[in-house]
Amino acid sequence: MSQAGTAPRRLVALSTASVYPDRTPDAFEVAARLGYDGVEVMVTADAVSQDVDVLRRLADYHGVPVLAVHAPCLLITQRVWGREPWGKLVRAKDVAEQLGARVVVVHPPFRWQREYARDFGAGLARMQDETDVVFAVENMFPLRARGAEIAPYAPSWNPVPMDYPHITLDLSHTAVSGSDALAMADELGPRLSHVHLADGNGVPNRDEHLVPGRGTQPCAPLLHRLAAEDYQGLIVLEVKTFRAPTQEARQADLAEALEFARSNLAAPGEAPAGAAPAGPPPGSPSPAPASSPPARFGLTAPRLSTSR
């Protein structure tokens, strides 16, 4: 399951979506504080997530590189970067190239995007020929109602049987779809280029994105297998923390997720790589630098507070 290319080995990144309802700058701060290797930027309506210059300054300020970009292809981001789906992928690729990211995560087309869906595979191949950035198509899930299954994606919610050269495996999505994540990883082989690590309990239509280890998905066995097979792609923690009652609780969840990933990627007897830097424990207020990120980057978002 080694990724084609030269992506750094066993890097564990934080999706900026994991700090929602906080914003993109907060994700960089949390990633730096907890010791993540980098971030995956989920491009949303948050203007910071769309601005390559601000993202570069955040990365430089916190010493946290942007390792991947998630294109704005969710239902709630249909108007971000315009409505034309190929234009979104071109912009995501441009941002990734400018920031030195290796991966653009993309969802399969929605069924109503007929022309885009019809040309999706061939179009991705053409774009891949023009860049070293990897376009990794993510597994999604069908919706179920009254015993019927509705597939909102075309040609399929499941990219595994398709001939896309690079795939993102999301373990919250395997929970919703009732898929066997380990079997999918085995079938993908070297096409497995990117992992969204999260958990779920298999509740129909509920994309839970739990902290790994809190659901029924084989998160630990998958990480053991990836480590044993010298997987070269990224592991990205994409978990939901919006129900956390305080900032301390949110950061504790994200620290637990990082520890889960690192400990299960380590070989037996090997210390987890990339331990978090010395400093205050998660949730403790950190001393503000001489120039705080909002002032330095011209942002209006407040810095992280220690309570909600």
C-alpha cells in the first residue's frame, strides 16, 4: 500500500474541519500546540481557507505545513470558488502547488452534475498528467430511507472498483456505508494514497467522524497494516469536535486522536514518532507571541480562548 511518489512517511495531519466551529487559523494553532505534522485545509466559506497567501503565513508562523487540500465539493460548499466543478479542482491544485502540498482530496461527482460525472475519470487523468499533486478520490456512502438505498453520487459513491489511480479511504464513511475498511484497503493496494482517520458506529445516514477508538471501525488494525506495509501517504485526523463543551475538551479529543494514530503506527517496541513538543498541556492558555496571528495576517478571527 505504498503511495506513488515521495510523500513523507507516516505523517499525521489535522484536518482544519476538526476544529469546527472554530476557524482555519485556530486549526493551525491547535496543530502546532499538540504536535501534528501538518494540516489538511478543508476549503469552505471561511475566507482564510481560500486565501493561499494567508495560509502560507499561517503555516510559516506556526511552523505547521499544509500537507493536503480538500477541494470544496461538499453540498455546503457548492458556491465556494464558483459552481463549475473542474474550476474548483484547478484552483485546489494551484493552492496545493503553491503551498507545497502533495494531495488534493476530491469527492465523486453528485448525480446531478451529469457532464462532470461523465468525464470525471478521464478529466482527472488529464489533470494528473499536468501536475505532481495527487488527486485522491474519497469513498462516500449511500443514503437509506424506508428500506431503499439512494446513491447521490455518480458513477458511484465507492471509488474502489473505479480505475482512479489514487484513493482517499475515510473510515467514518466506511461506517455509514457498512463497508469493510480493511477489505477496501487490501483491494486498493498501491492506489491507497490518503487516509481520513475517524471512527463511526455504522448508524445509517449518520457521518459521525468520531475520535478513532470510540466506534466500531478497524482504525487500529488499519494503522498496523499501513505501518507494516510501509505506507507512504498521509494520515489525516478528520473528526468532529463541535459538541465538545469547552476548548479544553476539544483539544483533549484532538490530542487523544493524535496519540491513537501515532501509537498504532509505531512498530512493536518502537516509540511513537513525532511526540508533541514540550509546553502547556492541551487546553492550557499559551503565551501570546509579540504579534498574534490575527494582527499579523490581517484576520479578524480571535485567538483560541480556554472556554466556550
